[in-house]
Amino acid sequence: METVSEEERLKTAKRFLRKPEQIGRKIGFAELTPLHGQWIREMIFGKEDYTLQAHRGSYKSSCLAVAISLLLVIHPTRNIIFLRKAENDVAEMLGMVSKILRTEPVNDLAMMLYQQPVRIASEGNDHLSVNFWTSPMGAQQLQGIGLRASITGKHAWYVITDDICNLTDRISRAERERTKLQYDELQNIRNRGGRIINLGTPWHKEDVFSKMPNIHRYDCYHTGLLTKEKIDELRQSMAPSLFAANYELLHIAAEDAFFETSPVFTDDAALLRDGISHIDASYGGKDYTAFTCARRREGKIYLYGRLWHKHAETVLDECIAEADRLMCWPMYCEDNGDKGFLCKEIFARDHWGETYTERQNKAIKITSFLRKWWPKIVFLQGTDPEYINQIMDYTIQAEHDDAPDSAAVCCRYWDQIEWW
């Protein structure tokens, strides 16, 4: 059957799959883009373990179905174990693979490699093998398994997981721990030299993705697959914590959260003109540097926020540029910790800084002013998603509160100042 060496077979396959998204479109996945082609090539030709996190509706499972189908043809000696959370979800993927194997582009590749078309030699809801498959053990080439099924004694060259983490993991610590234990078991079934490929969407800070290597993240803002209008529609259609998990690949607290309603956005930067700005400075460690521009108009407070896991001095020039762009001066800095150092740096750059001494408890400040104004806050488009989600994640026990603290200072300013 095999007429060329493995090296020549791979060279031929790589030439054939220079742009695998085009193959995918011919197969029937019309929405695939060059980004999807990148994902498919990594699944087929990558050498290291690979974890793909992408937002809902990004066609990652479609790419996986194309990749599995082509792997069955390109590597007739390497078997695949495919896992999903539930066994009934496994049949869906195997059915898709079966259909793809019958398409013209896949058979064109088979003819190039073996001078004969693909034929499905064995097929069921949980298994599939093609005519090129050679196994001394009589095992199936592709075996589908639910995550809770027994994997004792099984081995595979490719171990592929798809959505083994779901809503249940988000709301149940026991389920998260169970999923992680099951994932650990997969290390024992991967052949020496083989790969583990993971696809899915994260649901919780401590879910199974915390154990997965080589993570590549693609949120809804960077794939180009969703318009701004569609993103806004999705944001308004679900709870903030669900939108963050499903589309921004971020985690915000659902329980005990102070800010449960979805944020509102505007494109009009002029609404912040003649406002103020504020820096909540980090000088190292786990804290973030948060920067906020704010303006009160007609009973609403307009906010623009940035967030960096960096020392404040390294991002000060960027903060100044943003304050200039939005005409939000002066820039306020707390002097409790740095004795006015940051404000002096602002003056050294020929800009207007103001210091203040913070005497109010942080939690009281956030709950008194930011929470009070939350229904009337409008964010400027371009605000860092991490900034907003740190606010949405805020509870009394929150690990990080730099963004809500900075926003609360600005809300307090506009709440108390007698300017109108």
C-alpha cells in the first residue's frame, strides 16, 4: 500500500496543505480563514503538546475534525484517542470525520500518497479506521471516549481532548478536581514521542486548563470572526461572567459579585474631554497598575481604563499619552506609598499631576462610589477587557482590586465635586 517513505509522505502532505483553510472550505467549512489554517497545520505537523483556547463560535472543532481526518490519512501507523466530556458528544465528532474522509480533497491527498482513495474499513459511534491503517494489535485507528470512561491499558500516539471542561466545571469545585485528575491520567496513555492536543474554552481560574501546556489564546477581539455589533449583542444577551468566559477567555466571579449587570459602551471619545485621570500604581509584586480617565456628563460617568501587570514607572508615558488623547487632566496619584514620587515624574514630563492622601478603606470606597454609579457608568470602547473584568470580578475577598480602586477614586471625585 505505502509506496513512499514517511519523510517523503510528510513533504508531500505539507505541500498539499500549505493553506489548509482552502481545503477546509472545499470540504464544506466556508467560514475558515488563514487563522484556521494556522490551527490545522499546528495540529497536524506540530511536534510539541498544543493547547488551543478560542471563543465560542470560532470553528475550532471544525478545524479539529479536518485535522483528525487528515492525520488518519497522513500517518497510517499512528492511532488517535479522542476525548470529550460526555460519551454522546464523541459520536458527533466521529460522524463529522467520517463525512470529511469521503470528500474529494481528502481523496486527492490519498491518491498522491498511496495511489488509491480513502476507504473506511471500520466504523462505529466510538471508533473509525481507514484502509491505510496498519496495527499489529488490531486496535482501532481512531477511538472516541467519554472523559469518565476507563482508559486503563489504552495507548495512543495522539491524545486529543475537545471541550472536556464545561459549565459544570465552572460551578463545581468537585467537578473541576475530577476533570483534572482524569486529565492527569492521559499522560499514561500517550506513546513515547506522541502528542497531547487540547481544545476548549476556559471556565474557571482553577479548571483543567491550569494544567495544560503551550496555551494559545484567541478571544473574540482578535480572531476577526465577530463584528463589534455582534460582540455587543452577545455581551447583552448573557451574564457578564458567562460572556467573559465564553468570548473573552477571562474569569469573573459570579458569586458575591458587586457588579452583575453588563457594562455599557460608547465610541464617542469626546464625552471624556475635560475629565480627570488617575493612576493606581504598582511598584512590583502581584499588583497591577490601573489607569482611568473619567468625566461626568448629564448624570452619567464616562470611564476609560487600562491595566498592566507592570511597574507604574514603565507605563507612565503611555498613561500620559492616553490622558493627552482624551484631554483628561490633572492626573491624580495617591501619595501614601511613594511620598509623591510618581506625581514628580509627571511634572518632570511637563504635565499636570495632583497628589492626594487616601484615608478611606478601599472596600468601602469601591462599594460606596463605584457600586453606586455602576448603573450610570459608560465605558469608552478600547478600554482593556482585563480592566473591566477585574471590576466585574471584585468581591471583598478579590485577589486583585487595582482597576475597581482606580475607577472608584474617579467616581468619588465626580460624586463629591461641586462643579455644575
